[in-house]
Amino acid sequence: MDAAALHSAKPVRTRSNEIQKKNQMTVFSTESFADHEQVVFISDDKIGLRAIIAIHSTRLGPALGGCRMYPYADEASALRDVLRLSRGMTFKAAAAGLGLGGGKSVILGDPRKSKTPDLLRAMGVAVNRLGGRYITAEDVGTTVDDFAWVRQSTRHVVGLPEALGGTGDPSPTTALGVYHGIVASVAHRLGCGLQGLTVAVQGLGNVGWNLCRLLDEAGARLVVCDVDPALAARAAAEFDACIVEPDAIYAVQADVFAPCAMGAVVNDKTLPQMRFRVIAGGANNQLARDEHGRQLREREILYAPDFVINAGGLIRVASEHEGFDAAKVDAQVKGIGATLRRIFELADRDGTPTQSAAMRLVQERLGSTGRPGGAAANNNTNERPLAERIA
Ligand code: NAD
């Protein structure tokens, strides 16, 4: 066959190459890959470690983000997850006014079966090789205590147990930031405080439980759900909360919906059921698609962008990096409310979804393109929070 014929020849479709294509893992064409400064694949057969570290951006400082351990269905799912999450960390750190970039890591495996001190130490070695460009911390499937093992191989770790000079579990601080965010959202949308309002809380884990406590103290009525019925029963006893089945939470009559379990809970199926006036909670990636942000605006449901409202834990662990200062952390976490107020004003002024307004603020801080700026961390560590800076 000559070159022209070869060029124009159509690829032969056979069942075997169709199957091969379906099972093929793409790397460079994976969504979000191009935005990344660096992606590192780690494999240690002897210890059983398979992990990916993704550094999305070091434009504002070293890339900080948790290390998730999860039994992913396949390698492609793990890659997609780590890329999506590390990108989100860039936005979260920028919105919180921190001198940090965005990164994340994932360990492929079941934390209940395969998490060993050797594996955690090996992960620390991999983090250490990056020389501080990536700083790790706890995430889903890893705990604050696990990082005592990681710390044996690297100093580039935060969110350590208090006994090791860390600040311990960041979840109560995440919940406090979400609480301030709910107060700001309710004030903007309803012009009142939380006393007597009904808040539907989805998920009663580390963040959800602490949030329920703060809401209860503020005089809000609670409707709760969790896939663990024992947790829901405890919330009923402790906060006089009304329990609903997990699937029923979207249609509950409540002023505020606070998703504190998993992502993509605002989607084509749930959105038509919602009669809330505010959605403000701790879960990451709450909107299944950007389109849902527009639909929420049309339905006059005020949405507090997740990466802004749930930054409290990040603010706390980041403070370990610079030297923990409780008063400064408190002020920064309270500042989440001020940042949201500014985002809501921008969104109202321009008639855009709040998520888009939040992204505009982030892009302004990152530079006009919002893309990572190369390996060199700049010295913006003292930049003020966005809300303060653009007010
Ligand atoms: P967690 O695992 O402690 O709690 C999650 C809770 O949600 C569990 O009790 C679980 O049983 C429940 N749950 C799971 N699926 C559910 C469903 N379909 N319906 C109702 N309940 C369900 O996790 P967490 O640390 O509290 O984090 C909650 C969310 O907040 C996650 O999306 C996490 O990524 C995000 N987040 C957490 C932090 C933090 O500091 N912990 C920081 C930022 C974001």
C-alpha cells in the first residue's frame, strides 16, 4: 500500500480492537490533565503501593492537598479523581486567600485491608522526592494518625496529630467555616438569622456532625439523614433532629440544604425535587455539572460554592506550614462568610451563577487565564483574602 492509500485507509473495526479501545487507559487526554504542572505515578510491588500524585498549580505556593485511599474500580477512575481533586484544591486555596497551590494524591486500594505502616512510609518517600512542591495531608480513607507514619519519610506533611506538633483533625474547623457560610448565605437570601429556620443536613460524619452541633446551638431546627441509621438516631437524640431516609432529603421542606456526604448531589434527578432557598454545605463538588449552577439561579436557590465554603480545614492545616496561630485561623475561617457575601454580590450584579462568580475571583488571583504558572512558587504568601482585597 502506498503512503497516500495508507493515509486514507479507514481503520478496520474488529470486535477485539473495540474491546481493546474500551479498556485502554488514556493519560494525556484525560479531562483536566493538560491543566496540570506535574503528575507522578508511583508503584512499589514489594509493598503493594500504587499511587498517583497530581500537582495542579504552584503559582501561589506549594501544592497542598490530601491523600485519598480508595478501592477504585480501575486506574482510569483513580487518575480522573486525583486530577479533578487537585484542580479543585488550587481554586480552594486561592479563594481562601492562602499562599498555596493545589495538589492531591490517591493511593489505589482498600484502606480497611491494605493500609499498613510500610505503605504509608513508602507514600512519604514518594512525597519527599518532590522536594516540597507537594504537601500531603489526610483525606477520605486516611486519618490524622496515619500521617505519623508518612511523617517518618517526609516533612512535607500537615494535618498531623497534636502529639507530633500538628493541629489534629481539621473537620471541626471545616464545619465552623460551613457554619459561617450558612449564616452569610441565609442573611443574603432571606435577610435573617438561623433562629427558627430548618436546615436539612445530609451526612453526619466528621463535618456534618460538628455542623449540626453549631446549627443546634444557633437555634435552627434540623432534618438529618445518613446511610448509617445509628448516626441518624444519635442526631435525633442529641439535637432533637427529625430523621428522613437518605433518598428523601432532597424533597424535604427546609430553608437550607447542607450536603455533607458526597459530591454531585445537585443533579438532573434531585434538582427538580428541591424547594430549598439556600444550598450551603461541606461536601466537595456538589454540582454534577456547571449547568446545574445556572438552574439553581433560575429557581432562586442561592448556592454557596463548595470550594469556598468548605475551606476551613484547609485553612487550619495550612497554618501548620507557617506556624499555627489560632486567632489568625479563626479570623480566616470567619472570612469565608465575607468572601461568600462578595461572591453573591458579584453574581447578582452580573446575573451569573454563584459558581461562575467564585471562579472569576479565583482566576483574578491566579492570573488572567486561571492556569498554573510553572514550577516557581511566588511570594504572595501575605496576600489578603479575596473578599477583603476586592471589596
Ligand atoms: P465522613 O466520611 O466522616 O462523613 C460522611 C458521612 O456521610 C458518613 O457518616 C456517611 O455514612 C454519610 N453518607 C455517605 N453517603 C451518604 C448518603 N448517600 N446519604 C447520606 N449520608 C451519606 O466525611 P467528612 O470528613 O465528614 O466529609 C464530608 C464531605 O465533606 C466529603 O465530601 C468531604 O470530601 C468534604 N470535606 C471534608 C473536609 C474535612 O475537613 N473533613 C474538608 C473539606 C471537604
